[in-house]
Amino acid sequence: MRAMRVYEPGVPPLAFAQMLNSSVIDSEAAARFRTVMAREGTDETALLARDQQAPVRWFREVYPDLDSAQATQLGFAFAEHSQLTSFGPLSVPLVSAGSVAEVVELLAFLPLISTALHPHVHPNGSGLTIGLTAHTRDPDLDRLVIAYGGSTVLRLLDLLAGTLPSVTLYLEWPAPASAAGWEQSRGGRVVFDAPTSYVQAPQDALEEVCRFADPVAYRVAIADLRTALERHHGTISFAERVRVLLEEDPGEAHSARVADKLSVSTSTLKRRLAEEGTTFRDVRESWLREQAIARLLDPTATISQVAADLAYSDLSNFSHAFKRWIGQSPSQFRHTKGRVRRRGMPNV
């Protein structure tokens, strides 16, 4: 029997169980999932009882030939079968949220139910940009996770506040043929070939009132979530701890300073990150890339301001780093982003 790994990207156990018993998964694929679970000494009941996330890597084992098109299709299909009850401790505050803005606030607590998707929310002059990043170390699984997460956000908002035509999901890969029907069902609110993956929510949408608002239940649930997240921070991976410190201070450029704040030696930090399949440099570069892209999506922020926010003392250094990450300069990226927005985002 093979043990499940510690600190690996996963999805909420109830959402996984619902998916496994839905029409999205054919009987052969469901049987393969259960074979993988049995090998690792677990099953649906055990996952739910332990509130244990289902590892995303299982999808690669069940679908060994998974490619971008199939990953996108599966992500969309899984989102269509997600229920408001699927998200554990986030379910009550989701239902009781008073506005779309309060729903979005709950993304800060996503680590409690899934370590596969990393949303990063950035307010700007026109509303909010919600960057979507997955860290499965498998490009196709990343796309499955992002397609699932992004389309789930749209679906939840539709359920809670009614259809919001100005909220749009942008995905950074080409559209598969199978996506046409799903795009149509979402009123053209899915745009492919974007410079990065994100959800754009303008200010008017954030102010929309939700159907089942219950301020008291929401406040109580938020207080419970904050307590749970504080406990959770003691059990997260070292890579996530590094990311938290970078959030607090983007100037934490040196592993020695981060190791000191984590009360470990530099060699221990290096070893623990290696055990998780990454390095300090990789974590920091990934975080900087995410933050830079999200900030550049805000047209009210200058490129110099973005560079300064990310602790770059020299604009040239930031521009070189950004071009290394995505193959475009910051100004080229903004030009490309503008073309995508005009082509795919109606009435904004």
C-alpha cells in the first residue's frame, strides 16, 4: 500500500466525491480512480471523514493521455456539477454572503479546502482582478484546475447573485473545440488566448446583492474561517510559508532572511523545499510573476509603480525579469492584454 503524500495539490473531498458519482466520469474512469485510492489506503468515505483533499495527480493516473483540450473540458464539466454544499467550511458563508464582493472575500480562505489553486485578488480603479495560478507541476493539470476554479467562480456567482454579464473568465491557452458550447452557455464570458488566467469583476458587479444574504451567519462563519486559517498556517508546506512571507514583504529576496523568519537554518529551508519538489528561487520567481501580471492588468498603475511595489529598485531589472517570465516586456504585455479585453469582454 502506497501512502498519500504530504503537502500536495488537492481538491475538496466532497466536490471530488460528487464528481466521481456524476455523469462527468464514466464508469471505467470511476473504477480507475477507486483503484488508485485503494492502492493509497483510502476511499471516498475516508476522504470525507478526514476532510482530506483528493490529490490532483490522481487525474494524470486515471487519464494518462490527458492533454490541454481534455483538461479544459473536464474542468468545465466538473464546475457544472459543483454544488454550493461542496466546499466544506466555505459553504455557509457562500450561501449567506450579502454581495458579490463578500463572495470574493472568501477566496482568501481557499487554502482550507484546496491547495491546487492559488487565487490572488487585486483591487483596481475599475473593480477587482482575480489572478488564477495552479501549482501542480503538470501544465495540463494546471489547466484543468484553473478551468475548474475559474468557471466555478462564474457558476457560484450566477447561483448567488444572478447572471452577471460583466464578470469574465480569461484563460491563457487556445480554445479547444469542445469549449464552444460551454462558452455559449456562459454568455460569451469565457475568453481564451489571454496573456494570463484571471477573472475580471467590475465594480458594478461587486455591488450586486446576493439572493440569500444573512449578515449574522456570514459574520459568524468568517470569524470561524479566520480561526481555522490561523491553525492551517501551522500545517502548510514550506513553499506556501515562503509565499506568505513574500505577500507580507516583497523585499524578502534572500533565502537566509526567510529562513530566519521561519526559525530554521538556510540548509533546512533548502532541504524542505527540495522535498516538496521546488527551490526558494522557483517559489519567489513564481510569486513575483503572478503579482507582476495581476498588477499590470490594472490600467491605473504605472509600470514603474508595479516595479516598486514588487521591491525592484530599478525599472530596467523589472522589465528584464518580466520578459524572461513571459517573453514580453511589460508594455508589450499591456498592449496584448488590451486587445484581448476589447475582443472578448462585452459591455465593460
